[in-house]
Amino acid sequence: MPNKFEVTDPRGYQITCPDWAWEHIIGDRPWMDTEDWVQDIQRTVEKPTMGIYQDADFDARIVYYAFRLKGKERYVKVVVEITGEKVGQIITAYQVKTPKAGEKLIWLTSKT
């Protein structure tokens, strides 16, 4: 199955964004199908400035958060399902105002 892109998170996990997930992310918002949005999602997985969290509802999913670098004061949230040993695929990505209640921090980047 083709992928929109593949990145490596700071823990060494190989994360892909399957084409079907990209279509889900864009949905009925074609104006979001831009290189800037691709880069925001990639950057969030590669350098999650707010950390990596355990999903509140699904044990096999982790969540990456980063500050949005452009535009409104929001966070980029990327949800990834772990599919193997240090392997995962993006399920969805979107902007949020705050992290979701019940998510537990599992990795925090150093500020240096």
C-alpha cells in the first residue's frame, strides 16, 4: 500500500502515513492538502515539542503533540497506531487547542 511519507520519531520508531490516512486527514478540506500541512505533521512526529502520549482510549495508539509553527495558537496532534516492533502508521492528524484529558505522557523531549 503506498504511503504519503515516512518519518522516524525521536525514539527510533518508523512511522508511515498511508495514502488512505492522508485522505482521511484531508477529508472534505482540500485546502489542507498542502506541503506546509505535510511538513507540520512530519515535524510533529520527528520533534514532538509537547511530547508523546499514550492514547486515552486505545492501548495500541500513541499521540504526538507539537506547537503549531504558523497561524493560530494551536497544537498539531498526530495519532499513530503501533503495528509492530518500533513500527507504526498515522491514523489521523488535526489541530487542537489543548491535549485530551486522560492521555498519559510517555516521552518528553529535552529543551536543549
